[in-house]
Amino acid sequence: MKLCLVIPVFGNHADTLACLRMLAGQSSANFEVVVADDGSPEPPPSWLPEFPFLTWQRNPHRGFAGNCNNGAREALRRGATHLLFLNNDTAFGTGFIAAWERRIAALPEALLSPVIYWFDRPDEIWYSGGKRGIHVPFVRLARPCPTRTEVDLLCGCALLLPASAWLALRGFDESFRLYYEDFDLCLRARRLGLHLYVDPDPDLAVRHRVSRSSPVAWAKHFRMITSRYLFIRRHYQGLSLYCCLFLTAPQLAVTIAANLPDWRGLRSAVTQGFTG
């Protein structure tokens, strides 16, 4: 087994540094890290030599999914048997890596994710995986998960999968430049017969600061709108497709009312979602 973490970043070097220092303090040192930089406006930080387990990969800007794919290719080139995608705006305990090693030994072919908590409210769940349904494009479920549970969907905030599964799936679909690329990958994995589990082990638990590297408000909403329509078109059919499309209307209305959009950008986002 060779575990390699892929940490996608765009700016926000302060959170990346904090994440890497938590990794440096792990009880197990049996891992490597590839930080995939999606063409950040800032130059690479000066503290890179502080972390001997780190490879910093500077990529052209191509969006979250493409950046993760670049990082995964580097991890596979370095001999990774398992990839752990981890957001840089996360926090975790000193037994984090050792817990992943135990899970990989027990379930070497599965896709796995921990229960994810809010950073500022560490007893409150942000996301805990779930089953496929018409709610998926609109709501992230945050239900208690007392035991390891097989699900259809896991969050890319902290997502582990074997290299063989990554290669079979051909990585994230880069049509999703930001958002829903993780759900799309999970549903494709289910169609291949792979098993997905959310694991409540407290040593795996992640606290998430949420969207610390996301662009300004409406740029973020535009990407969400486009990716939501793409996701619905690709993974729903018949009545469920029409239900999801119907539900996008009130959600879009609330978003517009709360944020006063750039109308040209909004039109472009919807158009790309239906034609991309």
C-alpha cells in the first residue's frame, strides 16, 4: 500500500500551511502529498522545504476537476495505490493517516469518506454521505451516522479511492469545472459495481471551513448553477429528471433574490448547464 494525498489549491496558502502542519504531526508517516496548484495568482510559498513529504505541482488554471486530475496523475506516477483527495481548508487529528491505513487494509477496493463537520461548530455535521434521490442536486444531507454505512454519494472534501478505481473511472469529469464533480464520480463508480462507504470513526473525522478558496459570490453561484444543470441532465431520467428541473426554478429564484446577480453571467451559466 502507498497512500498519496492530493490537495487541490487555488491561493489561500494560509489554510494549506495549516493543513500541511497537521499532516506533519501525524502518528504515521507512511504517506506522501501532492499539492496541485490550479494556477494561483500568488507564487508558490516560501515554506515548501519545511515538508519533505510534499510535491508542489504548479498547473495552468483549468478548474477544480482538471486540477485534481493533474494531481492524481502525479500521485500515480509516484506509485500511489490509494488516493486521498483532501481540501486544504480542513482540520483533523493526529491519528488521521493511521486511521486511513486501517480502513484501506479492511476495505482495499472501496471508496471511503469520513463524516465531515463544520470547522466552527465541530459537533455539528456538515455532510455525511447519502443515497441518490431528487434531493441530491439541492441539499447536502447532514444526518448522524453511527456505523459504517454504504451510500451512493460521498463528498470530495475528503475522499479516498484505490488507484484502480480512479483509472477505471478516468478521474473527475472536467465538464464540471467546480461543484458536483464528486457526486458525478460517485454515481459512475456505483454503475461500475464499486462500493462506497461513509465511516464515522472519530479518527477519520474532518472539520471543514467550507468554500475558503471559492471565488467571489456570483462567480461561485454561476459555477454552481452550470454544474447543477449538467449533473441533473446526466444522472436523471424520466419523471425524476422533470422533478429536478422543476425544483431548480425556486432555488434559482431564491439565489437571485439573495444575491442580485450579473444577468449576463446568469444567462451564460444556465446556457452552459444545458449545452455543456
